[in-house]
Amino acid sequence: MTRILITGANKGIGFVLAQTLGNQGNSILVGARNADRGQEAVAKLTAQGISAAYLNVDLSNNNTLFTAAETVKSIYPDLGMLINNAGIPGNMQVKAPDTQISDLQSTMQVNFFGNFTLIQALLPVLETNRGRIINITIPTAANPFWNPLAYKTSKAALNTMTTSLAAAFDADKRPLEIFSIHPGPTTTDLNGNAHADGFQTPDQVAQKIAAVLNDGKVHQGEFIETGK
């Protein structure tokens, strides 16, 4: 099967996705910024018979991303999939015109710059293994009922990066696949564990994402909405 790095895999969608894919025979690298929580997640996974290991990934600190990539190259050179799941919400309560530059900067660092840095650092390994890159994201069209500027801006940049890299991979005939998945409204700590009509559990979301990953299709550059 495949060795998969999932960022933010110590909780929420990331952890349940690690369970789901691990139970399908894949080896999981739990990417997390907090070592204790990451190791705790690994212990839970291994107790279930899943092959798992911890990798320090802090998207707010590019140095950890370069170090993580070097660890992958030396210890886990068979890495075949990167799932960029980790992210931060930014300030979702403030109105768009009142957004602080500092909030935009920190949210962009984690949700966009950090993800790009990690992808770029891991490209040599992923290309050798004909790998796949999956970005967990959202649609960013105008929505008067939900309009957190920092979060939506960071995800819009991530979506553009996904399609741009997909086009470049195809143009250069590089054996790499990248695409986006929007899981839909999900009850997680990102939204304060909100519950409302149409919200899904992380378990439901993980099953849908796994189904896409296992469908045998090439999804280069696609934006897939599994919540529908």
C-alpha cells in the first residue's frame, strides 16, 4: 500500500482519516506541531494495528517543514501521498473590513505559505514515487452569510496554487498528481464544534475522502466536493 503523510492528523478530520486509511493497510505519518499530541495519536493508531509514526510539522514555522522533508528523504523515502489537512481559522468573528493585517498574515502563513513550503520540499520524494498531493479546502465564492476574510483568502490562494501546480506538472510531464477536496460543513474544533443542519461528523467526512482516494481515477487539478 502507500505511506501517507497527513498534516493535522492528531485530531479531528485528520485523525479519523488516519484511522480510515491506516485500516486499509496504508502506513501513516502523523504530521502535528505538538509532539505530545502527535505521539498520543500515534499510540492510538498503533494500538489499533495501524503502522504509524510521528513527524513534527508546524506550518507556522518553515524550519520544521524543511526538517520534516529531510526526515522523510532519509527515513521514509517511500512516501507516496501528502494530505494537507492542517489549518487555522483566523478570526472568523470580525467583519471583513475590520480584519487585522496580523490575522491575514498568520492565517496565510499556515494555510497557504506553510502548505506550499511543505509541498515544494517534498516534491523530490513524491515525484520519485509518482505521488499524489491532496489539499483539504473550501470554495471561496461570495457568501453574505459566512465571510471570514482571512480564512477565505488563505484558501483561495491554496486553490489557485493547486490548479497552477497541476497545470505545471502536466506541462512538464512530471508524474505527480495534485487536487483539492472540499469535505463540506463538518463539526470540528476549527468551528468551535458547531452543530447545524447539514453538518457532518469527521467519521463521515473521512469515509468520503477515502472513497475519492481509492476510486482509481486521476483527479489532476480538480476541486472535488464530497459534502454534496
